[in-house]
Amino acid sequence: MTATLTRAWEGLRWYLKEFTGEARWDDYLAHCAEHGHEPMSRRQFERERADAAEANPMSRCC
Amino acid sequence: MAGTMTRTDDGGGASSAGSGGSRLSMKSVLIWTAVALVGAVCWGVLAIARGETISALWLLFAALSSYAIAYRFYSRFITYRVLRADSRRATPAERLENGVDFDVTDRRVLFGHHFAAIAGAGPLVGPVLAAQMGYLPGTIWIVVGVIFAGAVQDLVVMFFSMRRNGKSLGQMIREEIGLVGGIAALIAVFAIMIIILAVLALIVVNALAESPWGVFSIALTIPIALFMGFYLRVLRPGRVLEATGIGVALLLLAIVGGGWIQDTALGETLTLSKEWLVLALVVYGFVASVLPVWMLLTPRDYLSTFMKIGVIVLLAISLIVARPVIQADAVSDFAREGTGPVFAGSLFPFVFITIACGALSGFHALISSGTTPKMVAKEGQVRLIGYGGMLMESFVAISALIAAVVIDQGLYFAMNSPAGATGGTAESAAAFVQGLGFDTTAQSIAAASAAVQEDSLVSRTGGAPALAVGLAQIFSQAFGGGGQAFWYHFAIMFEALFILTAVDAGTRVGRFMLQDTIGNVWKKFGDLSWRPGNIIASAVVVGLWGTVLYIGVTDPLGGVNQLFPLFGIANQLLAAIALTLCTVLLVKHGKLRYAWVTGIPLAWDLVITMTASWQKIFSADPRVGYFTQAGVYSDARAAGEVLAPAQNQDQMDQVIFNSTLNGILQSVFALLTLVVAVHAALVIARAIKAGGLPTTEEPAVESKLVEPAGLFATAEEKRAMADRDRLVGAGAGRSEAEEK
């Protein structure tokens, strides 16, 4: 029972982090670790992501 | 022409995982027989129930079981037999991955993104207005329309765009149909977007006018979004969940707070007329389009998305708990006579026009091409994201329809008929709806207004207030404890929030389109980082929809009554353009025998939109035909008369001008669509003769990615994923490592 609940909670957390894009930072850290790069600061990283979003507006329908 | 020309063979590639035509197991035969039985019983009850009251759950389950069967069988047929989605073929997300727009995304996450992008206020509003025809026509169109038209369009457009590296609808039309068709489509898309933005804004204006509670809550979403933007930029970069949590809490507080301030001096200041609200929206739209997205647009989008999903879940639970009873007739007299006060015209074709989003929405083709297909991990996943996403929107539409048909129908008509008909007071509105054959009294209309703490509910057109009353009734029934006023303003808030998000994003997309198009002749203007260009283009887009909005708001005949058909027809004409492209591509790919899959919905869509356009342009009934309407008013004006609901010569002039303008717009939209359709017919004829033609489809590249093709991984896919994870090592595997 508790195992199922924990798994559901983990699944939900995973989904929300992926959905909001929070997980991209973790992906980036993993990527840097794999290739031996020095990661940039989170502030810098999120700024670059926001700048990319500037040129790519997601259309919203009615 | 850009892209590589390849002739696609129809032969191989369908035998990949998840697509096999294996026989159904005994277990699934039993399950699907049961689902079919539930559906048949529910539809049966709806078909034979006459005169007695029935539960709204019959509607809900008739829809749900139909969706399940359509998804399981029809969408699978289209994906694997017609389109031949192939898991061994790499998607653009895999081939061109750059972490920005091309980005392999988990199918369930992408489903969420796509759904949030396609569903907004549209499926909530159209069905409410269409309820004047009774509950049955709307329900049938929403369910049958989505299964055979709307979801098919979204799926097929997404697939073809995916096979072309995520090209936009306009680009595909230019390359596959021809330059003239492409230009016509470009103009149509831009014009339709302006109309859609104006009508959406009109709904917000009608919901917020003279409602200090509503204005207060909505106005507060701006500082809340700005705060979230600041939080994510400066305080704690990237912590979206925290920021959204705080934002949603503040939002709920803003709704409660509206109740506290409405009787104070501040409340008086916030009691705004429609004209002031138009100005506020126009200024807001302009500022939002020029500001960097992180300040306002992105955080507002998070808020709106979480509210959207929260509300849908809440609504589904409440419907099951509250089990409301349907008050409306199955098919109302207005359906047969075409004399309904909410919008003019008879059942055919106007139910099919009024309900666009939820059944068939051309606007989705813009989202299904471009953004989403660049993120799909496996070809087969377009079935879940394209078809499944649209089924979900259809479910929202059915829920909205239910909310409109479970409220007292006299109240429904008092709210949704224009002020010219109801007279604007509870007494005159009661007399009006009694004339329609309802026994609703002035006291009960006043009591309904008092229950949601609004000064008056009479002629609150646009659908949003009526939906909010329905939702308030369902939510307070389900959760007990009254709170109708809170739920009403909660509903108004989320509808306005969706719409403002669409207005923000739409204005910006419109601005990009304009800059891009003009950039072809004036290079500098196309540079998105050039400030003066941004400002000019934003001002033009906002100015266009702002003008249409102002015209709608001040129209003596009622803006919703006049403009909503234009909005619906525009949206359906865009669908006709998208379905035309799909049909052309099926034939070009040598799949003539499957061309009916998009050909039949295209034919139906052309029949309804062209009939509606014809009636709106040429009908001799002044309630339906724009030009006849203008003619009647200008004759009267020449004779020095004033025709109700106009009250003076100025308003007479206004009616004449508006009706003429609407008529011209209507004609232009229909003509543009016909240009695309005729052009496409020529291409189809050539393709049939040649047995297929080259297209701009990208050549196949073998996929290295291991991901499931459907919602659930098959046993085979699970083994493959387990192998992959062993190979990559723990931790480095993608999302599926989290799979339960």
C-alpha cells in the first residue's frame, strides 16, 4: 500500500517536473557530468532557456 | 520549393511494434464488448427519453464509451493502416535534436503540453450557446464530429508535419498545393486569428462588465504573474513548481478577495463599462506582446495550464458526485424554426458552426503543425497526442454542454439573449422568456443573480456567465455548503484566464506572422529583435482585433449574436483548409483508396461552412443575412425611422456599418477557402492521373531511440527498454526509468 503510494507520488513529481521544464536543469547537469563540462550557474541556464522561449511562442488555441 | 523530394512507397514499414494486426485476445474482446454495450445503452436512453427528466450522466457516458471505442479502433486504423506510422523511422525530434524546438519529449508530457495548447475557452463556450437547440444536436455533433473530423484532422496534420520536420500548415500548403493556395491560406490564417482573438476578448468583456468581483480577481492575475516571473528570473530561477504553487494560492485568494471588495469604494471604481474594458484589454494585449515573455506570458501560462487541468478534473468528479438532471429539451423548437434568440439560424448548419472547438477546430491545425511534431519521440505517438488530445478537448465540450442544460432553461435564455430582446431587467427578461414558453419568474431570475452576488444576470451573453452559473450549481451540489458566489467567480476567473492567455499568445503569434510576411519585402522588419518592428507589428495586430472587439461590444444587435457565427465559420473554414491539405497529401502519397478518411470530413465541413456562409451573405431573412440586415436598416434610415433594438439614428448607422463589414469579412473568408479548395482539386486530379506525386516528405532514417509507440508500452517494448537501460547504465536512462 505505502509502496504504491510512494510510487504514485514519485510518478506525479516526475511528471510535474518534466511538464514544467524544471527537469531540464537536472538533464543538463547529467549531460555536463557525462561529458566532463563545467556547468553554468542555474540562473544563467534559466536565462538562456527564457531567451529561447522568446523566439518560440507556443500558440494557444481557443 | 524547399526540402528533399522523395516518392514515398506505400509498401513496407507497417509491421513494426505496436502496429501489428494480431488478433484480439479473449480478454480484450470481452472488455470492448462491454464498453460498446455501455455506449449503446447510454445512446439508447438519450434517443428514447422524451418528456421525462433524465440524468446528465447518460450524456457523459455515451460520450466516454464512444471515445474509447474510437480511440482503440479508428485512430489505430488511421495511424497504422492509412498513415503507416513506423517505429523504425526516426522522428525529427530524434534526428535534429537541439534541445530547443527539436526535442525528444516523453509522450505523456507532450500529450499534456499539446492538450494545454489546443484547449481553452472555446470548448467551454460554443456548446453553451448551442444548447439553445436542445442537448441532443450538440451532443451528437461533439461526439461524432470529434471522432470522424476533429481528432482525425489533428492526427493527420500532426503526422504529415512530423514527416516534414515540423513544417507549419502554411508552409505545407505552399509547397504541396501551390503558391496561390499558400498565399490564400496565409491571409486566411491571419484574418481568422484576428477574428478569434476579438471574439474571445468579447466573451471576457461580457463576463466582466459591471462585475467588480470579476474585474478585481482578473486584474490581480497580472501582478501575480509578474511576481511569478520575477520569482523565476531573480529570486529562485527555474523553480517553476514553487512559483506556480504560490501563484495558484494567490489566485484563489484573489477570487475570495473579490467578494470582500465588491461593496466598497474600490468595488465601485472597478465597476467598469464594456467600453472601458475594451480599452483595458487592448492596452494589456499590446503591453503583453511587447514585454519579454518571462515577465508575463510564461508565468501566466503556467497558472492557466494548472487551472485548466485542475478544473477539468474537478468538473469530472463533481458531475459523477452531483449527478445533475437535464432541464433542457432534447431538441428545442428553435432547432426546427431557426428563431432562437441566442444566435440566429436553424439547426443545420448553425449548430455545426457554433460548436467548433470540441468537435472540429481548424485552429488546432496550426498547433498540430509546427510546435508539437518537433517533439514527438516515436511516429506512432501521434495517435495518443493528436487524436487522444482532441478527444480530451471534446470531453471538456460535453461537460460544458451539460453545465448549460442542467440550469433552469428560462434563466438560460434570459442570460444568453441580447439586451435588445430581454429589455435588460429581471421583469422584462421574465416576460420575454415567458413569451418563449418558460415559466421562469422575475423573482427567480433576481434570486439567481443574488445567489452568485451579481447585480444582474440578464443578457450576460457570450456563454461564459451561463456556464459559470451551471458550474456553480454543479460544484455546490457536489461539495455541499453552498458557496455559489465563490464557484461562479471561480468559473469566470478561469475562463477569463484561459482567454487572456490565448490573447497574449495569439497577439504575439500574429505579430510574428506579420513581421515574417512583411520581412519578405522589407528585411529589417522581419528581424524579431528589432524593437520598432515589434512595436509597430504588435500595434497593428492589437489594433485589428481591438477594432473588431469594439464593434462587437457596441453593436446594438448584440456582439455575440452577430460575431459568434463569424468566429465559428472562420474556425471551420480553417479546418476545411487543413483537411484539404491532408486529402491532397493522401492522394499524392498514392493512398487514394484511403482518401475518404479526411475526404469525408472535408466534404461535410465544406457543406456546412459554405451553406452557413451562403446564408450569412445571401439570406433574405434579416436575422440571418448580413447584407439583408444592412439593407433593411438603411431603408428604414432613409425613411427616417428607427428600428428596434437600435434607439437612434447613430445606432442605425452602426448596425448598417457592422452588418456590411461582417458580410464582407464572411465573403472574403469563404472565397479564400474556395481558392485553396479549387487549387487543391487540380493537384488531386493530377495526382490521381499520375498514381501519386512526389512530396516534400523527408527520407526515412533509421531510429535508434527505444520508446513505446502507444500510451502503454507493449511487452516487447518493455523488454527493449529494459535492455536499453542496462546498456546505458542506471541513472542515464531517459524518463522511462521512472515508469511504473
